[in-house]
Amino acid sequence: MFSLFKTGLQKIKAALKKTSSFLHKNLLAIFSKPLNEELLDDLERTLYEADLGSKVVSDFLETLKKHFLEYGHSKAENYLSLLEEKAYEILSVPPTTSGNEPMVGSPKLILIVGVNGGGKTTTLAKLAKYYQNKGQKIILAAGDTFRAAAQEQIAIWAERLQIDLVKGTLGADPSSVLFDAMAKAKAKKYDLIIADTAGRLESKTDLMQELEKIRRIAKKQDELAPHETFLIVDATLGQTAIDQTRTFHAYTPLTGIILTKIDGSAKGGIALALYREFGIPILFLGCGEKADDLIEFDPKSYTTALFSA
Ligand SMILES: Nc1nc2c(ncn2[C@@H]2O[C@H](COP(=O)(O)OP(=O)(O)OP(=O)(O)O)[C@@H](O)[C@H]2O)c(=O)[nH]1
Ligand SMILES: [Mg+2]
């Protein structure tokens, strides 16, 4: 029967279309000839352009060379399958952090962090809807007290999704907003607090240290908090995402990464690059501006989509 609802694989294929078209077209052209040094250079360039990152690129090159030495020239399709298998193998290595564990203890706090304009507030709304659909009682904490518009933006989402919100006042300490939200969540038996934070450049030490303070204050309410810290990364940034992740992880241990704007990007390989580098679970992909534009990250669907035509 014709279905209006896309399956997970269809959604991820659509979201990764730009990246997979780019990879497929270039890799097929390269693999149609017997491998030689010049083609390996072209191959390396193509893989870098899809933002797979240096570690994944060398994993891929090694896999191909090994196959070539053992079996000689193969059909292009075989090479593509080899890369797909290798990508899946990379994503199958156990993560180094927990990441989106089933809700234990309550209320649970998810802290949303990332650089300016990466999609934090929009993703927070998408997550709120996602967990709401799973039957969780949710409260949002408007921890971006830096921009006036930020409070309004989260209030609009809360209203639209019919989810409770603890607002802050402009210029207030974001920790205090979080503290109030956690107190309310405990008293009123919420399952989950999702806390927004202001955008911060990873190079601004004082702002990064503010994250440490936010964590300290959260621990006054619950020593296990924040139970999750999700870094929101704009996929269109490419390799900059690696540096961002490294710095954020150093100031506030991350338990998960959500890649946004994957819909407009030919740099969808960054998910693989990030996982290879840090082992922090990639949890979701953001693929648009609406509350439903959130795809649960599944390594199998991702690798299939990445190497599909
Ligand atoms: N195409 C697309 N746009 C997105 C996605 N996620 C967020 N956006 C858009 O990106 C812009 C910034 O999103 P915000 O959620 O305000 O980003 P932010 O990180 O909260 O920004 P600051 O609070 O200013 O640091 C908005 O126009 C969003 O609609 C996505 O997955 N795909
Ligand atoms: Mg925001």
C-alpha cells in the first residue's frame, strides 16, 4: 500500500542525497579504471571533499589497497560495497560514552550545547517532541539568557508543542534558570528536563567555563546531572566540527552528538569522521526546520544511504 510516511532508510537517503550523489558519481568514475597512484590521489580528494576526515580516509584507502593487492582489479560496485562495509565496521565499534541511555532515575536532564546558530533551540524542540511521543513528561529550560529573541523562540516552540517551560530573564545567570527548572521538575514529577544554552564559540574560554558552572549547579540538584549532554553540530561546517567537538568535550563531557542541517549539506560524511575520532554516539540527524525533521541515527541505514546512488 502506498504510504505517506517515509521509512527511516528513505528519510536518511533523502537527507544524505547531496553527499551520496557526490560520492557515487565520483567514486564510480574512479573505480571504473584499474587502481593506480593517480587514481588513488583522486580518490583521496573525493573522500576528503565528502568530509570523511583523515582517519576514515586512510582506513578506506588501506581497505582498497589490501583488496587490490589480494584480488587485483574489481568491479566498481565491489569497491563501493567494500567501503560501505568498512564504514559500518567503524560505526560498530562500541562508543566511548553512554549516549541516550534509557531513562534511569528521574527527572533526567539533557543539556544542549553548541556554537552560535548551529540549531540548538530548534533541535531542542525536535527532541522535546520525540520524547513527548515516547510518553515522557517534559519541561524545557530556557537557558539562553544572552539574546532576548532566544527566550521568545523557545516560548513559541513550547506553546506550539504544548510543553511546559521555565523561562529566564535577559542577562540572568543561565545556571539559575536551570536550577529553577530542575527544582520544579523534581517537585512536579517531570521525567525529563531539556535545557537550552546560549551559542558559544569554542575559542571563547570564559563562555566555555560557563558550561562548567552550569554543570556544577545542576549537580547541586542531582549529582548525576546532567545525565546527557548533547552537542549540536552544523553538518555544513565540515571539518571544523572536529575541533568544535574536541573543545566542547574537554569542558563538558559529551554523551551524544546531533548533526543538524544535513539536508543542505554535501558533507554528510562528517558523522563517520566524528565517530571515528571521538567514539561519541551520533544520536540524531536534523534534516529541516520543522519539529518532525529529526532522524534517529542508525549506522546501517546511514552507511547504506551514504553509498547509495
Ligand atoms: N535546513 C535546516 N535548518 C535548520 C536545522 N536545524 C536548525 N535549522 C535552522 O538554523 C537556524 C538556527 O537555528 P537555531 O535553533 O536558532 O540555532 P541555535 O543554535 O539555537 O542558535 P543560537 O541560539 O543563536 O546560538 C534556524 O533558522 C533554524 O530553523 C536543520 O536540521 N536543517
Ligand atoms: Mg538558540
